[in-house]
Amino acid sequence: MRPTVVIADDQSDLRHLLRLLLERDGRLVVAGDAADGRLALEMVEELDPDLLLLDLGMPGMDGLEVLAALAGRARPRTVVLTGFTDDATIEEARQLGAVRCLVKGAGFGGLADALLDALD
């Protein structure tokens, strides 16, 4: 059975691109995607995905707030995909439970590998 992932990012074009990349790779199932943190949490509750690919900079409830809401849970494993590159933000995301932090714009060639590595 292939692991499932929910994508949470406020940019619809990026969500669509990430979905296409992961579906084309074929090793993961994209269970859903969310445009904001509140919807991401609802999808996590409803779909119980193995992974959450999470943007930090979203309007309303941001990614750090989502991580805080998920703190202490074994599922989903959360991989942050963000445009923030400052060490303090990345460290805060890790302290809140992110298992990996990827930077937007660094290329998505290894995205599926990074997500699958996060399950180990």
C-alpha cells in the first residue's frame, strides 16, 4: 500500500504542480490538498494521511500553528516546504515536530524521495 500525503499551501498553482509531480512519481498517493492551515487540519483528521507537506507562510492559520496543533501525534509525519530560510524559523518548525524542512525554489526533483525518507 502506498503512503498517503496531504499538501497544504496557499498557492493553488504550486499545490497543483506538487500533486502532479507526486502522482507522476507513483510512490505516494495524494489524498488531498488544502489552501490554508485550518483546512489542512480538517483533512488530517478526516483522511489520516501518513504525511503532511506543509507550507509555513499561509494566511489565517500558518504552518507553525498547524505544527503546534499536531504536536505529539505520531501521524502524520510533517515535511515543511517553505520560502523562509532563516535559521530561527526552520528551528522552530523542527521543534514543533517537522521531520524535514525543504526550501521552495530549490527544485522538486527529489521531493518524493524526501517525503518517503521522512517516514523512516
